[in-house]
Amino acid sequence: MRQTRLLQADPAGIAEAARLLLEGELVAFGTETVYGLGADATNDRAVAAIFQAKGRPHFNPLICHYPDADAVFAHVEADDRARALAAAFWPGPLTLVLPRRADCPVALLAGAGLETLAVRVPDRAAALALLRAVGRPVAAPSANRSGQVSPTTAAHVLDGLGGRIAAVLDCGVCEVGLESSVLDLAGGTPVLLRPGGLTRERIEAVVGRVGAGITPAQVEAARGLRSPGLLVSHYAPSLPVRLEAHQVADDEALLAFGLPLSGAAVTFQLSAGGDLGEAAARLFAGLRWLDAEGGRLGMRGIAVMPVPDQDLGVAINDRLQRAAAPRSASIPPAAAIPPAAATGPGATSA
Ligand code: TXA
Ligand code: MG
């Protein structure tokens, strides 16, 4: 095990993080959505190391991060819709899936060998400064072990990946708290592959109708085909999660939204006033906290109060359904993935 350094997001810390990335090291950094586990996207070995550190199945493609839209569109083919969305929402919590340009220098492993690439410009000053300093795209999935809840603080990152990566750039708390919305623009009608920090309504206001989102149940049915990263239990705490709770038992931990149900031994309030933005920002921290506290107190599970399925509630419910999905029905725990599979053939040949 190596020591993972905690770097402050000041000019010296950002310069050091950039230096490490250019040397092929892994550095986690905060964005407005969640912390990303960054690697130089043009370096096959560095990208392979991401999969290894996360214990992620190798077929899952990663998002490449850029400091601005011009840098993005030098690597992928943009049409009018992509340019309009970029103008409206970048920097921000929107990832676009677009065809790679023929001369795109991003490692094939980062895109899992697909002809498309997922790209975005994060809305966080320190992250943008880091991307500018690196001068290359940075591939970054959420900075958690595969199958765990995404991190929204530097401490969360260290919980899961401490000792496995070179450094974490401490960018404070992620204000959106949910991953970006992933929109596929590589086909005819745009398709929302993953609901996230930007609502469907706001996307549709720019590009018109967006194809049906994929629910966790549909993903389970068509697992791995279109967007292999969308495995159902992608965001799972270790305590079982029960959704749509209208009552809570005294041996359950409660994730509350609005006026809390009475009777729970331990409660985490997403938003007392029923604000979906506040609830989104607090969701992953709440799941982590209840998992730890509930586990410590011997609770048998986490009960989740209903969250309205509108606006950011759509993305919140998507993550909650994944958190509630049975582990056995999706990916094996990291420890069960043999080293070769955890790294993938692309990694050893890189
Ligand atoms: O907010 C976010 O998006 C965070 C921060 C760090 O930027 N990143 C993140 O990355 O959530 P990750 O790797 O956990 O999720 C990437 C998602 C996966 O669902 C993956 O399947 C999908 O994007 N994806 C990536 N490339 C794709 C492609 N070429 N076609 C379809 N889906 C793709
Ligand atoms: Mg993730």
C-alpha cells in the first residue's frame, strides 16, 4: 500500500496534481457533480490503472473531461445539437456521447473500444484549472470502488481508494451531488442514457424531444449492451435499501425527505423543506452516513421515504433504485473479480 496524498486546491496543489497526472499517476479531483478518479486519457497504462484501482469491469467506458468546448470538439465530431447544448450547459453536469474523430488521441480503453466517446466540461474552478494545467483530456469515472456509492467529499474518496491512488485534490463538497446526465447524440434522436444533474426538461428545451431514458429495470434486462456502465447496483451501500417507505421499523435507519416518519433510531434528512436540489446534493453523503451509522447500531436496513419523480427527483430515484437493487443480480463484489478481469485484457496489452 502506498500513501495517498491530500492536495489543497491552491495553485501549488493544482500544479502538483497536474504533474502527477502527466506522469501517468491517478489523481482524484472534485467536480460539481461527484469526485472523479482522474488519469491522463491519452495514456493507456494510466487509464488501465483506473479500472484496477476501482476494481471495475474493464468493459465500462469512461467520461473524458476537458477545460472547454473547443478542446472537446477537437477530439469528437460535433453537430449543431452538440454545439447548442455545449453553449447552453458547459461548464456543467451534462455529458455528451459523440463519435470520436479519426485522429482522437484518447486511449481506446477509455472508451472501452467504442467508436463514440463520452465528454464533458465540469463546472468547478479547481477542476478546470487542473484540466488546463494538464493540457490533455482527463478520463475520470466516479472516484469510488466499483459498486460503491459515489464520493462527494475528499474524505469519501480516501475511504474507498486511500492507499490505491497517488493523490486527491481536495475541492470541497460537490454542490450538485449526483453524476452528470449522459446524453447520447451519436444516433438520430438524442437519448438520455443516464438521468443526472441536468434535468431532461432543460435538455429538451435546447434540442427538442429526447428519447426515453433507461430505467434500472430495463438496464437489467438489456444489461451491457448500450451503455455497459449502467449496471443496476452501481450505487449500493452495504445495508439493504427499502424504497417508498411509508412506515419505518425501529431497527431500520431512515433516509427522510420532508417531514420524517417517526420511529426510526437513526435518521438522515435529505431536505426538510422538500427541495429536490438540496436532496440531490445530500443523497450520497446520506447513504454513506446511514450505512455507517446504521451498521454500527445494528440496524437491518435503510428505509427511504418517497421522493417525487420530477425534475432532479428522476435522477435521485434512479440512484435510489440502483442502491436498492440486489447485489447478486448485477456485478460481483470487487473482491470476487479475478485480477485479470478487474484489469482487463486492454490493460495488460497497454
Ligand atoms: O458526473 C459525472 O459524470 C462523474 C464526474 C467525475 O464527471 N463521472 C462519472 O463517470 O460518473 P462514470 O464513469 O462513473 O460514468 C460514466 C457513464 C457510465 O454510465 C458509462 O456507461 C457511460 O457514462 N458512458 C461512457 N462512455 C460511453 C459511451 N461511449 N457510450 C455510452 N455510454 C457511455
Ligand atoms: Mg460511478
